[in-house]
Amino acid sequence: MPDIPVSSLDPRVQKQIENSQIALQRGNLDYVLDVTAQVLKNAPGCLPVRRLQRVAQLRQLGTKNKLFAKAFGSVTQAGFLFGGGKKDPTKALENAEKMLSADPTSVPALKLLAEAAQGLDMPETVAFAWESVHELNPGDREALLNYGEACLLAKRPKDALRAADELLKLKPQDGDALSLMRKAAIAQTTEKGNWEEKGSFRDKLRDEAGSTMLEQASKIVTSEEMTHRLVEEALARLEAQPDNLNNYRSVVDGYKKLNNLEAALEYVRKARAIPAGAGDTTLAKQEVDLQTAILEKRIKDLETQAALAPGDAALAAALATARKDFAETQLADAKSYVERYPNDYGARYTLANLYFEAGDYQNAIANYQQAQKNPKVRVAAITGMGKSLMARKMFDLAVAQFQSAKSELVGMDDTKKDVIYQLAQCYESMGKKAEAITEYKIIYSEDIGFRDVADKINAFYSS
């Protein structure tokens, strides 16, 4: 039961899928879910349809009582999780789909989907399941690693490389991630070599064009003209049903596709102003994301203009103002989030960094202290606290932080070199030249080219 593209399905089914894509834009989620369920029943390996189904499920979850859905999903999955996907993958797939229909955010259901898809030889669906788990829990190392391995089996080495790179950001010396990266690099090289050795140049172009057509046929593609029409229809429905969140979402999605971010932001804010959208966290996040995207685009446009007119003082001032607005917005959003979720210590680390960049070292220190409770950012938070104390000229307190970070770091990578360098600078600022040189020598013995360490060591011995 391999993975299959939309283009291999019966033309009548393809038409149903096309209608479902339009129905999704119009907020007719029940129709989308009915059609996708029917198609997947006969073609479970059709990943584009499964992706379409998941989008509709997640949107529907946003319109109903989430606590009830999750509670119902928990009850539902209790009866399904005892049967393993390896013994009867077809039954396991059916159970996983029922669980996801009740609660699309169920991680156990997605894991069961991955196991069932593996048993049914559907590597793309396996990768999709682990990708969905990763999206729900970005810090879940196991999910990200499994996603990367699944991408390898699905012959997607580029995606596997990206997963390995993300794993190494979480843990620089992760052996499994390094192994995944090596395998993915080899697979990518082999894939490229196979293309170069395959047939005549004309055959290669024909095969590549065919692959592109199949890929395009399996994607949800809407022309600009169609998007304009869908936005107009959604606006008309919104006028008739001003309390329906799905209508707002359709308008916002349409404007985003048209790259009209300002209009999209306007309707997100209107959606949040009605009772149904006031407590919707997805809308709150969407508002922040759109604000950020608009400010980033504004900065990019001004940077381009300023590069073309380097002597224009007005442009330079506008760019400085845009950057200041962006920094203030980022800080306000991070502060608001931490106020709502004070025990999210990863978020506190982000807030501390923003305070540090703004020159508010006192608040940076307070949040770096709290962020140290998160093991993933502990050392970075200790280092940040040291730099904040150093900026306030509290060098003895900064030394204690850098020494702590130095002792916790294993291996002489650039992160540890930076910590030792900062420690040495603190000693220099305190007039303790011997202690500073001792630290510089540690870096020098490992990396003579790191910053100006060679100059400092040479000057020491010259004197």
C-alpha cells in the first residue's frame, strides 16, 4: 500500500479533492472532512489528501470546545492504544484516524499513525506523522529524530539534513543527529549522482518535467484570481454571519496568500474583538506573527532604499525608527507572553535576550536567573547573565557566572571559547592580568585564530 499522488486517482475523485480545497477556503469544514475521509479509506497513502484533512481537523478544533474534544479524544484513544500497529497496521491506521478525528492534537494518535504507515509501507505518511508531532512539540528530540529518519526512507535527504541541523541546535554533540546528517549527506550525493547518470539530457528533462507536474498536481494550488474571488465570497459571508470565526479565518488566509499582510492583520484583530475569538490563542499568535512580518518587510524595504541612497538622512532616520519599533514590539510581545505563562523558562530566556539588546540589563539579569531552570538554555542563560553583569561593571559577580558556564560546557567549541574569552575580559577589567592571560592561553592552545587572542598572548610574552 505505497504512497500515491493525487494525479493517479480517478478523475472524479480528483475533482472532489479540488472542490474540497475550495470548500476549505470557504470554511465548509464538514464537506472537506467527509470527502477526505472517503478518499483516504480507498487510498490511505495519498498524502496531499491527508494533509488537507489535517488542516480541516485543526481548524474545526478551533471552533469547538477544545477541552471537550481533548477529553473525548482521551477516552477514544484509551480503547485503541492497546493494539500495536506492527501486528495489524490496517486496523491501527483505522484507529489512529478515529483518534485524530476526535482530537487532531493527540500525540499518541500521531505516533500510532506513524507506526501503522510504516507497517503499510507508506514512508511519506510516516514522515508526515512525525512532522506533525514535532509541530505540536518542537522540543521533542525523539519526534524530530524520527522525522529525520523517516525523511531518509521517503528519499527526502534535504529535509533529513534540515532535521539533523535542528537537532544539533538543541544539542551540538548529539551522536544520533550527527549520524543522521552523515546518512542524509550521502543520500543527497547519491541522489544527485543518479540524476547525472540517468539517460540522455532530453530524457532527464522529460522525467524531471513529469515529476514536477505530478508534484504540482498533488499540491493545493489556487491562482491569484481565484484567491481574490474567495476573499470576496468570504467577506460576503462575514457580512451575513459576523460572529462566525471561520469566515474571518477565510478572509485572513486569502489576504495572506495575496501578500496583503496589513489587511490580514486588520481582520485578525476584528476576529479577536468578537466573543468567540477573544480567548483564541491561535488568533493571538497570528496577530503577533503578522505584526512581526509587517515590521520585518518594512525594515527590508527601507534597507534596500537606504542602500540605493546612502546619503539620504530621511531614509536613514526612517530605518532607525523602523528597527526601534520592531525591537519594542518584540519586547512587548515577549513580556506579555511571560506574564501569561511565567513558568515558561524558555520564553524567559528569549525575553532576557531582548532586554539585553535594549540595554535594560537589570531586567535581563532577573529573567536570565529564571531561565536557568530550563536545562536546554541553562548554560546560555548563565552566560547571558554574566554578560549583563559585565555590562553593569559588576565584574566579580560576572566572573562567577562565566566560571559556572565554563565548568558546565563539555568540549572546546566556539561557545566555550566565548565564555572563556568573556571571563578573561572580566579579569582584565579588574586588573587581574595574570588570571586573564591564563584564560587566554586556554583558548590559544586550542584555536590560535580566535578573535584577538594571538595578539594578547604575543603582547604578553613581548613584555
